[in-house]
Amino acid sequence: MDTRNQFSDNIPSRSSDEYACIVANAPGELTSAELHVLDSAHVVIAADGAVRKIPQDKRDVVVVGDFDSISPSIVLSETFTRVNKPCQEECSDIEKCIQHAIAQGIEKIKIVGAIGGRLDHSIVTIAMLVRYHPRLDISLFHNHSQTFACSNLGGASGIYRISTAPDTPLSLIAWGNSSTVTLSGVSWPLEMFELFCSSRGVSNRSNGTSVLLQVHSGVVICVINATDDDKEDEIE
């Protein structure tokens, strides 16, 4: 399978190629694409019961949470490091994992296993991308897509060059009332375009090997999907 689309990173990168993979505890097993992200990670952090999704031969896993959804015997394994973060009201297990990664000096995070099950949990995961993107290179991988937040706020530059294969589907979704963006290298380019919180901006397509996005104001959620050829390759 060609992974240039779903595994390409938003640019400019504020970190090295090394990253932490956070495994969330949404229902279901990890897909082959998500396992690829996990296998290539420098550090693996499991959100509480999500440790069950990690292959048994994967060593040096950090398990973070209040351990309300996992047997104590699992996290006593010598291959796991247990980081106890109680108090469910303070923040979710996935945010505890992000905060742990920040405390360890990690600058690049890829999240898998976070979509599915309760809708509010999935929405909160997207909100985590928005909250932490000014200080982290953070993205979410689900099925055949990579999702990340873009803006010119805090440490974010507002300019993102995204590597793609030709005819890659991509969408921009305003987070909040509106965002102003410029987008080139796509079938339907945008120039200082005010993108409202609506379906406008969904299902554009790349023309070649890269797309240039500039966010002039506001925050947008960018979703990069695999091409149809990539999906067929994975099935085969």
C-alpha cells in the first residue's frame, strides 16, 4: 500500500521524524493503516484499556490513565510502564496521554484507535487536535485518513505544505464561526476564502504531489484521505 497520503505530515514540522503514538480506547481493533503508525513510533502510549489493542510483541509501552477499564495484572507486565492519572472529571484518558507526552518533551504525536463508539468521545478527540496544535505536531489517524488542525495561532505558522499523491481527496472544515484560507494545488483552489462552519470545503482533490494551505485567520480541520488506489492496495 502506498502510504504517502495518510502518513504524510503537516509541514513545517516542528520536530524530528520521531514521534509518539497514542493508542485510544474506542471500540474495535486497529486497522492495518493504524498498526503501521504504531509500528513506526518511537514511543507508544496507551490510554488505559487501549493497551489490549497493542500487539503482544510490542515492548516498552507506557500505559496512562485511572485504570478503570483494565485488569491490574495486564499493566503489571514487565513490558509496560504504568503512569497513574486518577480523577476522570479533570480530563479524559487521551488528554492525560497527551499531557504525559508533553511532560516527556515529546513534540510530535500521532493518535490511533480514537474514532468509533460514543460520538462525544470522537468529537473531544478532534477538540484535542485544536487545543494542542499550536504547541505540538499532532494528528489523528483513522481508517484511510489523517486529520490535523491548522491555524496561525501560538506556535503554528499558518502555512502547511502537504505531500500527496495526485487526485488525493482532502477536506477543510472551519472550527468555529469562520476561517480565512488560501489553498493551491487542488482542483478547486481558494484565495483568501472565508470558510464557514458548513459543508463548503469538503471533498476537494489534489492536482499533484503537494498542496499548499495558508490559514490567515481562525482554525480549520484538515482531513487528508487515501486515494482509491491506496484503498485497493490495502484490500489486496
